[in-house]
Amino acid sequence: MDYNSNYSYNGNQPGGSQPGIPGSPGETYLKIRGEKKAVRLIGTVAGICVIAYVLIQNAVSLPVVFFPSLAKLFKNSDEFFYLFTIVASVAGLLIPFIAGGNYLKKKTGAEIYYLGPPKDKTLAVLAVPAGFLVCIIGNILTNLFVAWMSSHGMNLTSPDFKTPDTGSGIVLYIIAIAVIPALVEELAVRGCIMQPLRRYGDLFAVVASAVLFAVLHGNLVQAPFALVAGLAFGYICCVTGTLWPTIIIHFANNLYSVIETMLIASVEEEKLNIILTFIEYFFIGTGVICAVAFVRRASSLKAGLKKSTTVIGGGAKASAFIINIPMIIALLMMLFITSQYIGIMS
């Protein structure tokens, strides 16, 4: 879609040239306005999606608040708790973002789902352990950040998920924590929002979607990791030409977290440290090897981020994406939610 077609030019704008003359000041002015409007539209839709996400999450929670029997189940039943978590995740993220993504698809022609086969199967396979390595690095950086905040008197927390002790509870636990977020979050952020943004440069799309991904987590324990992982996920998606590697990496990272939590609850500390250290070093070693191979193959295939061909620069694009009423409201809402997970240490 040509966003510039929405604007008329009367010759009284800066430059005073006719809009039909290629390279004239008038044409440049129209392109700037059109690009800003297009990016602002995507930011507006993203903001509305985040607002809807918060509202739906709260709406889904209302029955638990008002009905004591459901509140009791929520507190005492692992199965009910994780079924509730699954419903809240799907309803809160998938419904608004798919609706917003389809709207943007009509406006921009972007392929929002991006679930086709990869450009190169070997590149996609190498991307998984390489991306998991970035997740490990992201977790290390997050732990350092949390420790630094603690040293400055700030106690950071995140939503607490209890470890189930029944077979059905464990299955639902894995689905709720590993399977659903990997599918839903990647479709929502890297699919419905990042793909339309790629028209204005892959680098901008990757960074903007990573920031949105971090904001959506609503706490400072998960947000730094989400930012680091989001940058890697966006890059991998652009280079491989599909969401599938990022979905698999996202799933593997969350599954690792689930397994680690379950091991902590059932294995002695001394044995646990040996097991976790072995696993971590194995994935770091494998990740480094695959990351090097990934970069080399991507280079040989000339697969990388497409450069921006827009008139406006990164700062103007960022301003257009963020400075609109729905996005500002969404950021304020998420800031308030994030503040609930920050405590002052006495």
C-alpha cells in the first residue's frame, strides 16, 4: 500500500515544488509525511493491542475474584491454575494481536504469520542452538541486573508459578509455561507487529519489536532478558525467513526453565549444581559452535537484515511508533504493572 497517496500537496508546503517531479522537495516532503503516518499507524495498533491485552487479562480474572469456589480452585488446584493461565495467555495476547495484525496486513500487505518454510534449512537448524546461547547470555545479564538493583536497595520480583506435583498438573504446567508462550508471543510480537514494521527497515523492526516484547512482560526481572532475547529472535526471523526457529528457541528456553524449577524442587543441592553446570556448559559450547557456523552460512548466502530505504531516520521512526495516544496509554499501563513488582528494601 502506498501511504503517500493519502496526502495531497498544494505547492504551499516546504519547497514549493510540484509533487510529481521525482526527487523534488515536494516529493520528499510527501514521503516523510507518508512514512511517519504509516509507522504511527503500526504503533497505534500495537498500543491498542497492549491495552486490550491488559483489559482481557483482568476480565478473565474477574470470575476468580467474585466467585469463592473458583478462587479456591485457583489457589489449591494445579490443573485449574494452569488451565486458567493458558486461557488468559491465549485470550489476552492472541485475540487482540491477531485482530491488529490482520488489520495491518490489509493496510500494508505484510505477511503477518510468517510461518512458511525457511529460506535455508541448514541455517534454520543452526539458528536454534545459537539462539539458545543468546537466551543463556540474557539470563546471565538479567541475574547481574537484578543483583545490581538489589545492591541499590531495590527488590525485583516477577509473577510466581507454583510447581505442580501431579502428572496432569505437570503436563499443563509445561503447556502453560513453555508451549503456549512460544507460539502466542512469537505470533503476536514477531509476526503481527514486526513484519509490518520491516517495510521501514529490518533493524528498526527488530529493535522496536524487542522493546515491545520486553514491555509486555510487565516486570524488571523478565524484561531485560526479553529485550536481549527479542533482539536475537527478531534477527533470526529476518535472516531465516520464518518464525519457526524463534518459536522453537522460545519453547526450548521456557522448557529449560520448567525443568530447572522441577529439579530444584526434587534434587539435592550438591547434585543439582553438578547437573545444571553440566547442562549449561553443554549448551554454551554447542551454541558457540553453531553461532559461528550460522554467521558463516548466513554470510555465504548473503542472508541478513535488509537495509532501510525510507526517507525518515531511525529517530523519526521511533518517535512515530511510540508517540501516539494508544501507545502512550499502553506504556503507562505497563509501567504501573511493572511498579507492582518493585519493592524497596529496608
